Amino acid sequence: MRVVQLLTASAAAVLAVAGLAAPATAHANPGDTTHAFAVRRDHPDVRVPVVVPRSGEALIDLNTAAPGTDWAVAGAESAVVSVSVDNRYATDLVVSGGQPLHRQLALGRLTAGVHQLRLHFAGERSAATSKSVLLDTLRVSTYAPGSPEYLVLRYAPVVYGRNIAALGSPYQNATTDTPLIAWHETAPAATAGHTRLTYSVVWSNEDGGTNTPALMARWGRTTDIEWIYAVEVDEHGNRVAGSDTYQAANHQTLHFSGKYEGDHALLETCTSNNNMCDQVDDPMRFFLSSLQTLPADQAREYLMDTNPWTYQIMAKEMLREGKIEAASAGTPLTPDVSDQRNYLYAVVKKTTQPANAGASWVGVSLGVRLVTGDTIYLSHHVDPTWSIGRDDPAATTVELPAGITVNDIAEVSVHRVVVGTDTGAAVHVTAIKRGFFLGNDYLPQQSFLTWNGDVLLDRNTTSAVLWRR
């Protein structure tokens, strides 16, 4: 108790020097919080003592806001806070918008005892007009060896930012393609008792790679979602030497040969479509919490659905980068991406028999007919290669006229689409797992569309209605 009292007094003194109100509780234990305080441009760093009751992998939870920033406005995109522990640089936090948003970041391994968080307003990485970042409900938690969370967090990679010379600033991820959330998946390895851990990231967009209309049709979003790192661990939770791989340029899977920080592989985003290198030299660093996981039988976009703010950032980046067609020119019958609030966001589950392989394949497209006519609006915009070929639960979107609501939809249908030569494959469509629109604020509205069954599409039956008002 005496240590905690000394820490509280110390934190109050530091915050007073910074011209800030001292938090009611300046130490951070699991369950403890701080009141709101600010990290300001051209002010001393804010230092917050942390009492760690047990050694382990640490996470920091906090609510963040950056008044005066807006991801949709060029020159006002974000403010960046660099977080250090005991003068060890841990992560950057890109904050956009004045509304509080909960974020969870990793800090790496901390030993039991007293540590100090240092929060620095990274002015050179922030929009010139940004002045401060507001933080509250700060909480540090540690996960000890032996817990399933510890194993996942122990091997989570650190992702350094992108600094491709042709794209300008070395702080590119403060304004474009910023990492938003991370998660992990576990699966049995080939060796009995071993486990394969795979880590993935959602970026706000990809400046290269798949074009925007194809992203909406084939993937149901304009974020970029990629696995970045995988590692095998033995029955004791130790890394199997030489087992770790990463997703390199051109989506190659390569063996990791870079450096580690503890057990954390150091990677860098080094292509315009967010593939990795295992040599790092970028000044920005992202250590997102990977504690979230993807449940079985869910599309990867499930992680966006459970973090709905990612849709808002996604839409704002499209607006700022001029990737949305003008409202006056917008029509759902052209492939250009219109206001992203005009789309039905859906997830389809299907199985193709025989499975797709090679240059010719059979996909599916979703269709929507409105109560006002016979036009069927198709997710693939009549480009066969934009249909859904994969058999995992797959997200897609259907572009509709502006202003359409749930009550305007008469039918949702599914259509067999041939790419190249018809292979004769049959498609069993067994579910629509969700369907929603984005609201005025670009956040997902409640899903109104689910369907389960088994509809067979083949050469003789090329379409079927799945849902009818």
C-alpha cells in the first residue's frame, strides 16, 4: 500500500508539470482506472507509474479521442501517441476523431514490480492541426505463464509501419492503410501435441493490390485483411525452431529470418498491399493486442463486425482518397463504388463440388430485387471474376440505389457464375449469416437478414431466391 501511495503522489507531480489534472488513481492494476487526462503537443510526456502484481505478457486498455481530427479530412487525419514502458518503445497509437473509442494494445513482457508508462505526443507523426489526445479508463493487465492468453500473447508479432519512398512520408500509417485490429487463430500442428498459432491484421485499406470495386464485390469491404505471421509451438509452449513463417510480397509464405524482441517476431509492412518483410527500419511501430480470435464457421469480417468502428474508418478513408464516385454520377448498375451506405453487407456460406481449382471455376453472386421493380442488383456487377469463389463463409456487398432501406427489399437471391469454361461444378448454398446496412454515421446497423437451408445451383438451376419479404 505504501508503494502505491508513493506512486500516486509521483504521478500527480508529473502530470502537474505537464499542466494536466492528476488522475484519481495514477497507478494501474487489473481493475484500476484513471480519470481522463491529455497528452499534448509541445508539452512534457505524461508518465504513469504501473504496479504489476505478477510477471507475464501485458496489455493496456484505454479509451482514446483526438479532438479536431477526422480520418475523412486530408491534413487532419489523426494524432499519434507513442507509448513506452520503462523507456522501452512499445507501440504507436493512431487516434482519429473526437468521440471516445476503446483500444487495446500490447506492451510485451513485464516482470512483477513497478514500471512506468510514458505517453508521448508524436508531433512529427500527427496532423499539423492536432493538439492533443484525450485518454481515460487506462488499465494494464498481465497474463502469466500457464494461461492460454499468455501463449497467444507471447508469440504475437510486432508490426513496424510502412515507409515506401514512392508513397512519401515515413509515417505513412498515420494517414493511410493504418493497422486497426489484430487477432489470432489456433490449430493443431502436424506433430501430435503441437499447436500452430496464426496472427492476422485488419488495415483501413490497401493502396495497392485489389481495386476498390473488386474489394467490395469479392470481400465485402475495402479494408485489407491479411494473415501476417504463423508459428508452431510444442506441448510445453515453446517455439519449434525454424517453424515460423510470414506473408511476404506477392502473398508468398516465407520462413522468418529476422530479429525477435523476446519471443515477438519483428515484421514490417513493406508493400502497398500490406505484405510483410522480416527486416525492419520504419520509425513507426504497431503492437496491437492479438487476444481476439475468430470463431469457427465465421468469415474474417466477423472481427470487423465485433469492432464496428472499423467500418467507419474504412468509409472515411475512401472518402478522403477520392475512391467514392460523386453522388450525381452514382448508379448501382456501374461497378464504381458509390457511398458505402448504399450497400447491403452480407456473408454467404456455400460449398462447391468439385472444389474450384485452376483458371476456370464456378462462383456465386448475391442478388437483390426491390419492391418497386424487377431489376436484380448483383454483387459481382456482371464481372464474373468478382463473384465469390472461396468456400469459407464469405463476405460480399450488393450496391443499391441511394436511400434504400430494409423495407424496400423484396427478395434476396443467389446466382451461379461461370468464370472461363464451365467446369460443371455444383454449388450448395447453405446460409446467409448476416445482412446489414451502414447508418448515417457509417456504423453497421442491426442485421436483418439470416437464412439457413440447402439450395443447389448447377447448369440446370442457375439461380434461386433465398429470402423473400
